[in-house]
Amino acid sequence: MATVIFRGDAPEVPQVSEVEIDGYDASTTYGVTINGKTVLVAADTDEDTTADNLITALNASEIPEFAEITWAEGSDSQHVQGTADTAGKPFVAAAYTSGGAGTMDPTNGNTLTAVTTSSGPNDWNVAANWSGAAVPVDADDVWIQDTSVDILYGIDQNAVTLASLNITASYSGKIGLPYYDTSGDDPYAEYRERYLKIGTSVLNIGDKSGDFSGQVLLDLESVETAITMYGTDTSSQDNRFGAVEIINSGANSTLDMLGGSLDVAPRDDDTATIATIRQSGGSLRCSSGCTLATVTQTAGSFICAANLTTYTQRAGRSIIDGTATVGTFNLYGGTCLYRSNGTITTLNLDFDGPQLSFAADNRSRTVTDCNLKAGGIRDPNETVTWTNGVQPERGVAAVA
């Protein structure tokens, strides 16, 4: 086990990749594919002429993924070579053939042959970016701090499980790639790995002092992780989501949410499992792909579209959304907007005048048992079925 610190100072090297038209057939179409988009030409006279035509077509293409690469003749006249215009920004291109018996090397659908591998300060997988000149391995303690250098590439580290990953407040760069690449004139849906894909037993984000990061995208590879969120930049990488996104946390993972903004499994096909959440600040959103058990909120904002076994709210604001169900809901303070049609099995209102409103959603829903000792409930549209009625006790403000 070693302590490894991200430096982000490797020299920038542009990627160079190549494909050869090694089997000519007049009835074959030859091309290159990037991100599901293909630039192609029909066979013309021989391999050399066809390669020249393909180079011309690739350079003339207005498809943004191709426009960020300069195409030229490779190691001989049958080779087509692409060089990244931005040093350190990799691309993934594959050979394409259709019809006839013509062939390319590499063969149809395979990634172009690397002549020079992309490298630069934004690449996790480059040894020169790390203290000790070594990319982190299993059981390392990794520190990302005191720099604004983004970590964007080489981030599929799925075979590695760290002892700890520490992203301090003094790190103000970005980790991971947004859904759209907007670096050029024409944005396109990102096709490179978007999340830092790595396991870690401990994850700390935003500790100590600094400007914070506004974009941290993490895929925890189903590893059981103890997560602590201290803070993030107030401006998000994408105003639809929090500054930090976490997916694929493993069973029995825990989250202590002290500050910042965090989205867990934010998109429809994302998943995450967190057994215990303790929130005392910040803005937290758990979407329907989450598997949750016990959540305790004492401050901050909590939005949840996932089923909850036990939810205790002592202060702050919350929204229970979508089709989420709650087994036991202890509402002891703060306000909750119940915007779900899922069932609450047991609802307990007590202590510091909590307020629960069903007013923002006209769908029907059920509360099986309700013990109302203090606070108020708003159901102006009478959408709730109170299976066993409401059991009011001392200090009840209202049931409306």
C-alpha cells in the first residue's frame, strides 16, 4: 500500500492511429467509424487511390468527431493515418468495410492500430502524472489536491480497488466528462468513458479548505464504500445534477452528507446501493435507481425517488418523489413535500412542528398507520387513503 498524489504535469502527446486498405475489391466500401458515425468511400481503381479518396473524405467531413482529427497518408500509400488535433485528447476510431471481399487491417469493426498513444496531464493512466511515477494500484491511498488540472481520460480503472480516494477542497479541477463534448463548434454526445471507474473502501470529497470542484463523476464498481461529502463548488458541472455524481456504489455502502451537492444514480439506467445515509447539510438527491435502507436527515435538502425502509427527518427540506415508498417515516421537524404515489406504511409526526404536504401531487396514495403528535398535514385534494385513520395526540396543528 502506498500514498499516491496526483500531480497532473505529464507532457502533452497527440494520439496517432492508422488503418491499412490491404485487400482491394471493386465492390467494397471502405471507411472509418467514430462514435457510431462513419465516413466512407467506394473502391476506386486500387488500394492506393481508394486510400487517397478516404483521406480526402475524412478531412472534408463536417462530423465533429472526425473534424478534431487530421488525416493523412500513413507509413505507406495504402495506409490512412489520423492525428489528434488536441494533444492529450484521445479518440477511438474503428475500421469499416461493407460489401465485396475487400479488407482493412485492422479488420472491420476493430480499433485502428496505435502508432502513438495519447498522453497528457489530464490522463489518470499516465505514470508521469503521479507522485512516485506510478499509476495507483490496489490498496493505495490516493490524494487529489492542490491543483486545478482536470482528470478526463484513462479513467476506466475498473480492476483497481483503492484503500481510500481523497478529493480535497483544494482540488478545483474536473473529474470525468460531461454528457456532451462542447469543446468544438458542434457539440456531440460523448463516447469516451465519462466516469472515473474505480473501487475504493473510503471516499472523501471536499475536506479541508479551498475552492472545491464543480464536476466529479464516479463509478464505484459495486465496491462497498464509506462515503463522506464535505463540500463542493456551488456551481454544478451540469445544472440538472449535483457537482458530484456517484453510481454503482456497493451493498452496505454508507454516506455521511455534510455539505456540497450530490446526485446518486441520477439517470434512468444508473444504479447505486447505500445502506445508511446520515445527512447534516448540503443538497442530496437519490433517484429511482438507488437501493436505500436507513436515511436520517438533520439539515439540508433531500430529494428521493427511491424506496426507503426507514426515513427520519429532524430538520431541513425534503421531497419524496415519483413512486417511492416509505416503510417507516419519522417526521420530527422540517418540511416534506410528498410528491409520490407510493405507500407510507407507518407515519410518525412529532417534536418540532413538522409539516407534511401532499398538495403538489394529485395521484392517489396510501398511509397505513399515522401517529400525529405535533405538526401538520396538508392534503387539500384528499388524495390520501388513511387505512387505519389518523391517531392525533397532543399539540396537533392541523390536518387539512
